Amino acid sequence: MTTLTVALAMTWPHAESTRRLVAEVDPSGGDLAMRFGLATTPGLVSLAAAARRTRDPAVVWDHTQALPGGARALVAPPGGTHASAALSTLATAPDGPLLPAVARDTGVVVFADCGRVDPGSPAEAIARCAGALVLVTGAQGDDLAHAAARLGELARWTPRPGLLLTGEGYPTVDVERELGVPAIGRLPHDPVAAATLAGHRQSLARRRGNNGGLARHAAALARTLAEPAAPAGPPFVSTAAGVPGVPAQQLRQPGGVIIAPGHGPHSSFPASTPPQVSDPRRNGHQPSAAGKEPFA
């Protein structure tokens, strides 16, 4: 997820006139400092200390560092103990977390890597304030098992949710049918581009051999997220016909356009009942019949 967050910041439309902030708010700790050779201070921990003295949102920028491409990074320490403690301090502030206030400034976009937003996570307060909340999941059976149970709950956190698939696995149209929600896109498995976005230098031969298109897909996703929010669709409703493994309240009515969001959920979707695929050789990058996959 950290790689995707950086990719979105680097490919965001009108980047030259936008202040972009990549915020590591994963309670398990961060990776940006190690990946890009940054110090852990200033960062999330120093911001939490400063937030005890001031509630001015502008203080956030004093605790950021530069990333390639002009974005700024609020880095978290690699250890979960310090990251979680800092997030708890920021999340329990009397007038709310500082990051949402920063994001409300004109010309500012905050990309928050929340990790696994489980119930009670210190990052939950930040996720609930998101203008767009994206659940990122693989498309293999075990990935989908972790994606189903919390879709309905997470959809109530934000007026603009989205489901993003990654890598090979079940075709998007089958995942959409089984989970009962449309996907906003699908990112390819592209280890070379991912390594570059993670701050690792690649040999010229490997760069030339890269054809996964992660950067291109990330740019398309960025354009989609940058668009003004569409009117909210109908809520999830129960239907007479159930989908095996998916709670009935998470199904949508035919023609519904609500998208279920989140990031890193748990689930009761049984791994033993994955989507049925007529041709197991399909790699999952076929476009949805409903036209909901603009990045394939």
C-alpha cells in the first residue's frame, strides 16, 4: 500500500500547483524512511509531540521531509510501538486529528497510508475523515476472504469509497459479482516499477524489460480520484438471492452504484468458496462487463 500511496502522489494531476503530502499513519510502523534514506525525525512522532503545544494545522508541514517528485512525507518510525502511540495522541486530540484539517486547505492533497484499519485502530479517526477511502486487495481466494466482511461497515465511513484490486487472480467481473460491489480499477503486478517507486534503483536492462504499467495505471487512478465526487448511490440492501460467503446486507440492488471502501479489512468470506471461474487461465485483467474497470 505504501508503494501505491507514493505512486498516487507522484502522478497526481496538476502536481505543479498542488501541495502533496504522503502521510504514514499505519499503526504497525512505516517504510518510507528506510526506502528513501530519510531520517525518522522530523516525522509522525515529532508531530505528535508538537500537537500537544499547538493545534495549528500548518505545524504538520514542519514535520515533513521531501520525496522525489516534489511531494512531502510525514514518516512514521519503523516500530509499531512508537507509531501507534503517536497516532493515538493525534487521533484523540479534543478538536480532532490535524491531518484532515491540512487536507481542507485549498491546493493540498493528503495521501494517508492507514495500513489495516481494524476496529479500534488509531488510524480509524483519520480514515473516517477521508474524502476518498480506497480498500486495496488482491484477487486471489485468500485475499477476497479478507475483503468481504467489513465492506458494508467501511462504506459508512466516507461518502466516497472505492474497491481497488491488485495483481493476478480471479477476473474483476467475477470478484464484483461475488462481493456485490464494483471496482474502481485494477493494478498490475509490476515488481520493477514498484521497486523504483519504493526508492530502489533498477538496472537499465530491468527498466527496459518492464512492461507491467504500474505507473500508467496509478496515473489513471489518480485522475479518477481527483475528479469531483459523484452523488452517493443507494445504500447496501438485502436481496432475495444470496451470494455464497457474502453477508446479505452487503449485496446491492441491480443498477446500484455504491462502492464499498476500506483498507486492509478482515472478513468471514470463506476461502473455500471463492468466485467461480470458468477459465482458470484468465489472469484477471479482463474488463468488467459493466465497464467499471478503466485501468485494464
